[in-house]
Amino acid sequence: MGSGGSFYDRPVPPTISATDHPLEKLTGDAVVVAVGKGPEGPLPTPGAEAVDRLLGGRLFPALADLGATGAQDEVTRLPAFGQGPFPVVAVVGLGAPEAAGGYLPEALRRAAGSASRALKGRRSVVSLLAAVGGTPDADRLHAVGEGSLLGAYEFTAYKSQLPADRPTPPSEFTIVVPGAGAAEAALRRVRAVADAVWLVRDLVNTPPNDLYPAEFAARGAAAGEKLGLTTEILDEDALAAGGYGGILAVGGGSARKPRLLRLSYTGPGARKKIALVGKGITFDSGGISIKPAAKMEDMKSDMGGAAAVIATVCLVAQLGLPVEVTATVPMAENLPSGTAYRPADVVTFRNGKKAEITNTDAEGRVVLADAIARAAEDAPDVLLETSTLTGAQMVALGARTSGVMGSDDLREAVVTAARRSGEAVWPMPLPPELRKGLDSTVADFVNANTDRLGGMLVGGHFLSEFVPAGLPWAHIDIAGPSYNTSAPWGYTVKGGTGVPVRTLLATIEDLIAG
């Protein structure tokens, strides 16, 4: 372990529980309610109306005086005027209701996260957000729970001094719902999801001098072994013996040699076999095709896909799902040196195919080619791969929306699952005419097209070369959404976000359900 403290003793998400006790009989350091955005000001919700009654009708006049609008992510904090069993009321905006008059679960997830971030210094929080829209269903309960826990994340492992009196995020959430006993099962899933997302965020936020390939593999294996997973780590000698030319080529420029991590889980009564693959470039300088210096520090996040599939297989195991899942995770550091791979090199992959290297900064697809080829050898029913693959993803879709490519049916299944989970995705095509840009006069194909048009889709085409015919597959490009370089919003903090763990879990659950 490097200088940042013990990873294995990393912070865990706050506690979360449900209650059906009346509001006036609850205690906490703050209570959270929501309002919508209407044409003439905040729109009341059942939770806000309940607090307003408890405060003697003072809540909504106070909101009007303070100029609250109910806009998404807006949080207005008010004193309780000594009228309730909590000193602070946090009123969070949901934005405008949908046409049907309600609010989608994602609006509640964002509201809960915004409230968590705004309530630093308040240890225990009572949330009435699940009451929005009347009787809460499972989706809304999950949304409120996930938003609360994910918004409370912070990464302080490398702070040498933290003031004893600094305001910290809430450590205890109580969600008010009818039938609290039945809600506990749902909250167990919420806690597991939050812990998986926190794991991804911790890994992505860890600096690359401490999270190099061998250390990353060790941490991933340790997380899996804790849950009883079968683990395997291939070092550079085993990679050479196994014909993993792509992983070795990309990792050849660094003194810290590449690794391939495999994590396997078989649940009770498993009838589906799912392969997960994630890109694990622990730092990407671009290699010989070196990147500009500006913002190169963000390239510590180039292993976000690997972190996500490690956390997902661990999450599936923690939930005990009836499925067989194996994560195949290539890990390398892409640096320029006398031993780095070069433009014009020809790389031979595990499945025997050969690529002419035209850009060493298109390294993600080079390591993923080997990993996809290996994962396919297990004869899975489907293959799900995710990676911070292309800057073109952000050009096309911005920093918050992932692009999904692959087999039509599985691509649409991923999109459906993502929208239910609250992670923004958009289905993308693989136009056949773009494949011509990968043609090579020397090898089977080049690794990067010199024409920048459709770069995200060309990357998908390259990966498709390693997927056997008939195997349903999906590629999720998370270059922007996996790492937030702008201000926090909703439950999304700055730095690692944990995308697309929730999408992968929802997709796997849907595949199990048939």
C-alpha cells in the first residue's frame, strides 16, 4: 500500500433505516422535505405540508421570503423555530413535475443527494422525500436511499490534516415510509449498491503513484476474496505465456508492469452466464502519441471501467443473485519510454488477430481486445464491457451521458436498465461505412482512424472485431460520465462518480429475469 493510508479500512457509507413513526415523535439533526417548481413558486408535497403543519404554517411563507423556487438541486435551509424535534429543515427542489403530474425517481435521487451535500455538519437526518407522490413504491424508496448515501460521499484519504471541528457529511439517515418493516429489504439493496459505488469512487480518486497495475489488481482481488469470489491475477510473464500482446504492448512503456485480473462468482441456481470487461489504464499519458499537458492529471480516471466491473461482480455476490458472472480486467500504465510501443508497431492479440498501431493514445481498445477475447473463451451468454474509451464520447454526448453500442437487443436492454437506474445513456449505432476507416495495408486493421469523424463509433467497431459471431455484446463508453471535473450536482460529487455500476446491476437483474 502506498502513502494514502489503508485502502482496506476505507470509509463505508452512512447507515440508513426506515421508520413509520409520526414525524413529531422522531428526532434528528435535520429533516429533509421537497418542493416542486411551479409557474408561481414552490409546489407543495406531502412531506413539506406535514412539516409546515408542525411549524405552525411558517414553512411556505419563509420559502417565499427567501426566494425559493423549487428548482432541481436547489436547497434552502431553515431553522425549525423551536417547533419540531429537529433544529434544521432542508427544503430541496425537485424541478418541474412531469406531464402526468408526478416526479420521476431520478428527481428524488438527485434531491436526496443535494440535501446530503448541503447538510454537512448534521450527523443524523430524517428524510420525508419518499412521501413525494403519495405512497412510496420500491423505485422511489431506492432512489431516495441511493441519493442520500451517494451524496454523502467524500474522499479525504490524502488530506494530511483535517480540522477536528470540520463539518462532515451525515452519517445516519432515517427514511419515513409506511410499512417500515417491508422497506428494510429494499434498504439492504440500497446499502450494497452505495458501497459498490463508493468503492469505484475510492479507486478512481486514488492517485496513480499508489494505484499502479499490480496494486490495482491486488485491491480488486482483495475485494472479491472478501465476498468469496474466485480470483486470478496474471503478471507480465503469465501474460506473455498466454499471448496477451495488446496488454503487454500498452504496459511496456512503464516500469510498473501490466496485469490481468479475473473475478468469478456463481450464485445459487445460476442459469445465465455473463461476462464483464472493463478498461483499467491506471494512468494514460498517451504514450509516444503523448497527450497535451493540460488536464492530463484527469487521466488517473482512465481505469473507471475496470473499477466499475470489479465493484459490480462484488455487488452481484453481495446480493446473492442467481447468476454466473466473471469480470476480466486488463490493467496497464500507458507511458512513453525506450520500451514503449510505437506507431507503426503491429500487435498480435490473444485470439491471433493483428493490429497496426497508428496512435498509442488509442490504447484502451488495445488492452480490451485481449480481455474481450479471453472473456469470450468462457462461452458466456452475453458480454458487457465498459470503458473510458474515447474523448469523442464527450464531443458527441457531453460529460454526463454515456454512449451504448453493440448488439441491437442487448444495447436496448442496457439503455432500458440505465434509465431505470438513473444513469444517463444514449444508444449509438455502428454504421458499417465507418469500419472502413480501420482498414490497414499491413495488418488486419489499424487501432485508430486518422479521420476524427465518428470517433466513438469507430472505437466500438474495433472492439467488435474481438466479439465472436453470435455473442450478444454491449460497449458502454463512459469517458465523461465516470469522472466529474465540474461542480457537484445532485448525488454526483466531484471526481469519480461510480458510473455505470447501477446500470450494470440493473442490466444483470433484467437478464436474470429473462
